[in-house]
Amino acid sequence: MALTAALALFDRATMPSHDVISEGPWWLAWNFDPIVVIPVALAAFYYARGLHRWDERSRLHSRWRVTSYYTGLVVLLLSVQSPLDRLGEHHFSMHMVQHNVVMMLVPPLILLGAPTTPMLRGLPRWVRKRIVTPTLRSSVGRGAWRVLTFPIVALGMFTLLQWLWHLMPGWYDAALNNNALHLFQHFSFFAISMIFWWNIIDPKPLRSRIPLGFRILYFYGAMIPKHILAAMITFSPEPLYETYTRVHLFLPWDALQDQEIAGLLMWVPFGEAINLTVAAILFRVWWRQSERQTIEDERRRDEQRAREASAVTPGATSAG
């Protein structure tokens, strides 16, 4: 309760009534929140600006990377500004969809867009000179980033964040009833998930510190606690969050059924299905890299044997 009271001082607007979504149908309840829209628009602009300034851009930053990046931004906007956001205030299942889109779909799409170089080239000069460069050169900044992206730390934060928001008494209800806290909840899920996925997807030109083959274990290490949390939500004998017991429900099931569906969504499509997909992709990439390395090693050995043979042949001919 103290946390809710403190954040209420910074709440920028009173949340709409939980009895109705809007005066019209729920599917017309679109948002236009400047706190969300402006940063996403800037991220899109500076990325495009950086690509325009990148004259020597190579095939390594191809069109599919650009498409992936902008798809991630669009999906992010749709997840928090579309009717899904307002529907999530009335249905835990829809809130679960929203959070898992922000955590499991948006970060890999953005990171596959390799945003580091385009963003650095696109940012205003004063931002690079006064903020980015000093931070990157600072031992404190580099050290903090190494700690945050250390695999055990990233995995732990990713797991702990989900468990705290879903199981700490009052936290989830507070977020549903306080706009500032609700925005912070979304931001925390997105930020920690970006760090988590950083260790799975190489955001070129930077690289993850985890060898490719071990990234499957890293990913599964995060999914096991997520599955346990999903099972706890699915099989809970009563609703976990008071807010969802008193709001108007638009979908044809009661609060407990809605909670069961939320747990199953977290468990299956945003759990096991993504597990198998990511594992398959990582294994395929690892296999192809191993094949290329094997071919390269064989080529080097053939060249070495050819050099040795050419060095021995003249001497053998002369002796004959």
C-alpha cells in the first residue's frame, strides 16, 4: 500500500473506470500515450537516420534486419496502445498476452535489427559527445553493463521480475489501478527482456559472451521457472488479483477461468512453443557454423599438406 501511495504522487492521470472500457466497443479503445509513442517514434527516426548516414553499409545489415527492427517497434506500439491494453485491464488473459508479446516477441525482433550501429550514427552529435561516448568510456558504465549482461545475472533478473510482479501481494493490483505504476511495469518487462535476449541474439557488431551451443541451455534455464509460475497461475483454486474479480468482463468466461487461460497462455504458446522455436533456430545456426568451421579446417589442412608436399618433392627428385 505504501508503494501505491508513493507512486500516486507521480500518477499523470486518473485511470479510467474498470466498469467500462469506453463509451463505445472495446475494440475502439485505442490509446495515444506520448510517454510511449514519442520514444518509439524517436527510435524509428534515429535508426533510419543512421542507415542513411551509413555509406559503407554492407550486406551484413540487409533489408531483413531493417524489417525486423521496424516490425518490433510496430508490435511494441500495438501491444501497449491498441485495444489490447485496455482489454488487459479487464481480463488477466489479455494482460498476459500483452506482457508476453513485450517480453518474448518484441526484444528479439528489435535485436535482430542490429540497432547498435544505426542508432549510434543516427543520434544527434551532442548526444553522442556528451552522453553516449562518456558512458561507453566510463569504467563504471562498462562495468555496470558487463554485470547486467552476465548470463546468470540476466537470467536471474528475467525470472525474478516475473515472479515478483505476479506473486508479491498487491503489486499486480496496484499496477492495474495506478497509471504510473502500470507504465513502469511495462517498461521493466521490456528493459529486462532486452538484456535477457541480448545474450541469445548477437546485436551486431556486438556479440554475446555465451557460446552459441550453450545459449539453448541459457534459454531453457529461464523458461523452467516461467513454466512453474504459469502452472501456479493455472492451477490456483481462486483468483489471485482482486481487481479482476470486480471488473466488467467482456469475454465469455468468469474471473477464475480467465486466470486459468492466462496461465495456459504463459505456459504453452508463450512458453513451450517459443522454447522449441528458439531451440530449433539456435541449433540450426550452431550446426551451420560448425559445418563452415569444419570445411574451413579441412581447407587449411589441405593447404598445409600441399605446401609440405611441394617442399619435399624437389629434394626427392634431385636425390633420384
